[in-house]
Amino acid sequence: MSTLTDTRSRPLRDLRISLTDRCNFRCTYCMPRELFGAEHLFLPRRELLDFDEIERIARIAAGLGVTKLRLTGGEPLLRRDIDVLIRRLAAIDGIDDICLTTNGSLLTERRARELKAAGVNRVTLSLDAIDDERFMAINDVGFPAAKVLEAVDHAVAAGLTPVKVNCVIQRGVNDDQILPMAEAFRHTGVVLRFIEYMDVGTSNGWRLDDVVPAREILDTLRSRYGLTRQPAGQPGETANRWHYDDGAGEIGVIASVSMPFCGGCTRARLSAIGELYTCLFGVHGHDLRTPLRSGASDADIAAQLAGIWHARDDRYSEQRGEETAQRSPSGDADGRVEMSYIGG
Ligand code: SAM
Ligand code: SF4
Ligand code: SF4
């Protein structure tokens, strides 16, 4: 089989599947209450891809080169019977890695064991502050950091390892949490990764000034710890990896804004209603649900998917970098799709 590549010779390797647009958190940078309040209309259930449809797309994507699936949302653990879906995805030929990104609020000890048994290899949890009050203000539903730490422990105990923790840093919001977060995860085997705050969607009012660049995050870490850069692991890897010199483990920084990695981007994203996005910053998705629901054959859908990937030209973050100098600090959002909708 010849490798399917896009116009920049990037193969299709990862598929991120958003299982729902709903979430039980209202993180101020992702689903701010003003826009995702009581009046917000989430997608009705019939609009969502069902498990047959998700499995079918994943199988077709695997036939085109996808080896890794990431389940996300919204909050993926809100999707009922997710284990049933995971079992089906894990059985697909060619899929060798299934990951899940979660806010951890529903990751009980039992749930973690069930996910592992169903076929999830690894989980990434999100935690933006170690200080309870600060974290509660960010998630805006009063969920304490201590509970997420419990979920991290459950994930480790269930063998969903290496467990990673994502921490999105925003200037003036949680940049003082860099060192306390690092301290909390040293010597635990959990890989903490700081993420530059990105201009995803249009609802978070992103400003370039709110971004704490990776360089600054690293300078802060280095003010206390000795760190040695690790060589890149897999191709398409997003994080710059570092080891503590005192043997306390690994820490990463994802410099999506200041050092974009579009050149190695092998990811496609499937929204909960079956639109395929070839970039996190996409404006329009390609509708795969209509062909799925109107009798298209696997070969038809494979041809459509291959055509979409073949024509892919996205390199938004690199372009943002090139244009930043001329851009207004508030950026210009152009109707881009929201992270909670497309999946992070
Ligand atoms: N609800 C799950 C969670 O929070 O882990 C999964 C979905 S969430 C959209 C996936 C990841 O995207 C989270 O780690 C979140 O912090 C991150 N994220 C959301 N908006 C972001 C932004 N504007 N910049 C950087 N990361 C963002
Ligand atoms: Fe929900 Fe995750 Fe977005 Fe927070 S970052 S609002 S937990 S989807
Ligand atoms: Fe990939 Fe788009 Fe992000 Fe670049 S901006 S790394 S193409 S998702």
C-alpha cells in the first residue's frame, strides 16, 4: 500500500475523535459561561455519530495509515457506554494506540480499570493549577484540583501509563502555578506538559499577550531545576521533552504558538457529528456523516477521506507565526471552530 500523504508530504497517522460537544466544566478559556450557559444548545443525540459510524470511519482511516486514535471532546467520559466503543476501536486492524484526554472528573478507580480493560493504552488529564481555589476559578464549576490528582492516581494504578497531565498556561491567570505544578509531579512518573495558550475558536477572546511562550516557561523551570533536553521521540511529536537532572522524571512544553510544529503534523480530527477537520484551526469541516447515512460504500468513504487528506495544505500555526508581527494583539478569529466542538 502506498502511503497517503498531503501536499506537504505529511502522512495521515492520528485521528482525534470528539465523542461529544458537552462538558461538565466551563473552563474560562474553552467554554466560557457567557457563551456556554443555560441557553446554549448542545447537539441533540441523533446528530452525533453513533458507535457503528465512529468505528466505520476509524476502520477506514486505519486502512489509509492511521495507527493512533485519541478520544476527546468536550468531556469524552460523558459519552455513555464509551467502553463498548473502545473495545470495538481496539479490535481494528492497524490501530496500535488508543489514548483518551479527560478532565478527570469522572475517572474513578473503577472507570480507570474499565477503560484499560476495554483497550485504552494511555490517558492525558488536564489540570491548569494545583491551587484549589485557582483551579476552581478556571474550571468555573468549583471542581477541586485535589480530585483531579486522585484521578491521576487511579489512571496510574490502572496502568494507563505513561499518564500525562496537560496544563495550559495563561499570563496573569496561572503562570504562577508553573513551579508548584512541576513540584507536584516530580518523582511521580507522571509527565507534566505545559501548553502555550492557543487562539483556538473565537469564544475565548485570545490575545497574543496572554500567551506565556515556551521559552519563558522553561526559564521559570530552570530557575529552580536543572533540565536536559531529550531527543524527539516519535515523528510528529508535539512536545519538547526535558529530563530533570536530578532524576525526578520528565517534563514537556508544547510550544504550539511560539515554535509551531505543522511540518510534522499527521493529525486529523473528527467532530462529534462526523465532520473531518485537517487542522485544529479549521474553519470548515468535511462532512462524512452524510455519505455514511446515505448508503456510501467503504470504498466511497475511503476515496473521499483520501481526497481530503491529499489536498491538505494546512499550516495555520506556522502562518500565524509569520503574520504575528503585523497582526493586531487581539488576533482575527474568522469563525474558527471551537476546541470543545472539534476536540483538543
Ligand atoms: N475535556 C477534556 C479535557 O479537558 O481534557 C478533553 C477536551 S479539551 C478541549 C482537550 C485539551 O485542550 C485540554 O487539555 C485543554 O486544556 C486544551 N485546551 C482547550 N482550549 C485550549 C486553548 N485555547 N489553548 C490550549 N489548549 C487548550
Ligand atoms: Fe471541558 Fe476540557 Fe474544555 Fe475544560 S478544556 S471546558 S474540561 S472540554
Ligand atoms: Fe497541525 Fe494545524 Fe496545528 Fe499546524 S496548526 S500543527 S497543521 S493542527
